[in-house]
Amino acid sequence: MKRLTGWLARNSLWLISLGVMFCSAGVDGAYMAKLMPPVMGYALNAVSDISAEVLVYWYARLRQYPKNTKRYKMAWALLIGEVLLTGFAWLFGWRQLLPIITALEGPQVAQWLAPVLAAFTPTLLIAAGYTQALLAGRIESEVDAGTNAQTGIVIKPTALIATAAEREPAHSGNGSKRACPYCGEEFGSAQAVSAHLRWCEVYQAHKTQEEAMSEAYA
């Protein structure tokens, strides 16, 4: 029961998002169903909603990399797809709601209320995906043998313990410069790297995870 409760807590936003996608299918999904066979229209709407949330999820996770890494710098490209998917979802919802709100509230109210209501579902999905990414944390916290405690999968402690060689400041190839083995930032000496490790977010997260897993298997 405790494991199930933990799983529900970790994945609560994904579950809520699925409910929102299903319940909102009568808006943007209904409009897409008019453009093609209904089953395909609703299916395409579900896939596009999921894609939009997953894109913002990975955008937020990639932006948690150190700023000097390629993944951090290139993450902005995901926003292009996010804007397009969100824009189409809003457009379909607006066109579906416009005649309905016109009949309920009149054309003057419908002109501003329809586009506002059409933004409800896309905004909620973006917020849920982004928050889920923040809860998941850095990608560096996941290892090849599995994932960390946030996923509920048990990892062998040896997968998290860096060797002595890995903890040694590595030469970057630029003369006497040395690079942090955790985030890759370069420094002029090994002493500077050692001082940097005191506030290196990647190293601190790694260290915290090591300590947590050591306690769990003590």
C-alpha cells in the first residue's frame, strides 16, 4: 500500500493530465472529428495533447542541465513544437466553442469568451508537464541500471558510487585546465575544481543520492 501511495504521489500530475485530456476531448477533439473519421479525429487529438505535455516536460528537464552543456542550450528548440501544438489545440477549441457560446451568451460575449475558454486545457497541460519535470529533477540523477527513488525502481548501490578515478578532476585537453567530472565546467587547477565541488549542483545531487542509497542498504 505504501509503495502504491508513493507511486500515485509521484505520478499524480500525469494521471490528472490524462483525465483532463479525456474530458476535454469534446472540445478540440470534437472539432477534429469533423475533419476526418470521428475515431481518428479523437485519437489524433489525444496524441497531440500527450505530445504537447511531453515536449514541455523534456524541455524543463533539459533546462536543468548545467548552462554550459549542449543539451541546455539546445532545449529551446523544443519550444517551437510546443508553441505549434498548443496553438493548434487552442485554435480547434476556439472554433468548436465559438458557435456554442454564441448560442448561450450572444455573439458579443462569444468573441472574447470563446478564445479564453479554449486556452484552459492547453494551459493546464503545460503547467502539469512543467511541474512534473521539476519534481523529477535532473536527468543526471538517473543511472543506466535504472532510475532513482522518485520512480520507485530499486537501484544497486554500486551503480551510484563513483570510483576514485571518476572523482579526480579530469584534464580537459586545453593545456593545464581541468574540468569538473560532474558538470564539465573548466578551471585552471585541481584546487579550483575541489573548491568548485562545494557548490556544484550536479555533484551535490550525486552525493546526496549516494548517501540516501547507502543508508537504505545499510
